[in-house]
Amino acid sequence: MPVPFPQSEGTDSVFQPLKQEIDVEFAQNFTGLQGRFSFCIDESELAHQLQLLITSRKWDKIYCRETQVKETLSSAGLAINYSGDLTNCDASITGCEFLVARTGSIVMSSAQQSGRTTSVYAPVHICIAYTSQLVYDVKEALVLAKNKYPKLPSLITFATGPSRTADIEKTLVVGVHGPKEVFCFLVEK
């Protein structure tokens, strides 16, 4: 059956337009959901900030499967002895597909080397992202993912801060079904 009012078919966004820089919008929404955000001018500052975090938390078991992330951190001067054991690690490091500014979400997919588990099973998830990966809305992220891959990955996930649930007596509990903390290091690029 034809649509009676084709001009009203929702092609316009129902969300308010961006009112500030996209990286500021992401940072505010991400931290508003208990995420921890750091902006880095370049990859050497990323390595420095990440080293400070690892040292202050006394982490010695860092899990990372992504070759490009390891090479970037190594080239920037960060020496990490990576653990091969995800189930007993202190933190995991991944990249991402995109960052959604409007919701403060990290978009990941099964097409990444980190796969489906790395960002979920570790007690702390550290995401390394670049300003070129910032998009305003979920729709834009999905369109870009569709254009990036000839066949969409079997999993596209939107991580919006640490895991949380209010299933039991409507009391909010953090870290039950995933990481208790999520860090995002956004690098200018």
C-alpha cells in the first residue's frame, strides 16, 4: 500500500543539531555516563597518559589483540608486556570503529581484531580512538559501517560507558555484565 504522505516519512533528524564541537559533545556525553575521557594531542601524549594510568593503577597484565594498536603504542614509546590471558587481565586495550558524539557511545564490531570478547570480559576497557572516527549520530555510524564493509560484520555493538543494570529492586549496579570502568583516549588525527 502506498504511503499516504510520502513527504512525512522521517528523513529529517529528530535530534537537535550539534551546538558545540563534536569532540566536546562526545566527551560530555561519555563522561556523563561514567566513562573516563582523555584527549591527546598526538600519539606520544597518548603513550604518556596511558603509561601514567597503568603505573598509577599498578596494572601488569594488559590484554590487547590488535596489531595496529600495539604498533602505535610501541612506536610512541610505550613498552608494555602484553598478557595473553583475557580472563585474568587487569585491563584490555582496543580500537574502535567509530565514536557517537550524541550518545557518548563507542562503536565496535566483530571485524576488528579484538573481536567480540575483548571489550566485554576485561574488568577495565581502554579504547584508543581518533578524532577522524567521530560521528554525530548512530545513523551516521551505521551508514559509514555499511560503506566500509562489503558485508556488514556479524556483530556491531554500541558500548555506552561501564556496564550497568537496575534489574534487582531497581538499584543501579555497575560492572555486572561487563567492564566496571571504560576509558577513552581520543587522539587528534
